[in-house]
Amino acid sequence: MSELEQVSKEMMEELDEFSDYSFYFAMKLFIDNKFPSLEYYRCTHGLDNDYNVFLKIIKHVNGEPQFEAEKTKKYVIKYKELDYDDDPWFVAFHDA
């Protein structure tokens, strides 16, 4: 089995919702852009490659996992200087 592609949690939720509908109704909702994360995925993975993108989504919905939700990232927030209201002048994010 190939490695699962990591996608946003929003897209995973939309895939679950997509699978709750009949195929034709789900495709109508997809065409009407009711699943913005799926549309974004389709656009960023090449409109020339639509057939493979749809095939991957349909395989996932039919029980053959193609995607997994991305892992939550942890960051450490640091700041050095404060302004007159004790608010940080800048914030630096570092991987934990």
C-alpha cells in the first residue's frame, strides 16, 4: 500500500460529508463549490489531472484510504521586547 497523502483536517471533514450523500448529489454539490477544501485540492493538483484527482477522492470515499489528516504542529512562541502597553514588539515562532 502506498503512503497516504496528508491533507487538512477541513478536507478530511469534507470527505466524510461527501460520503454521506449519493454520488450524483455529492458531485452536484462539488460542482456548486460546496466543498471548498476539495475544490482547492483539485485546483492545486493540476486541472489537467482532474481525472486522477476525482479518482483518488472517489476511492477514498468508497473505503480505500488515500488521505490522512495532517498532524498538528507545535510551536514555541518567544518575544523579547515589550512596548509601553507591555505588548511584544515581535513574536518568533519556532518548531517545538
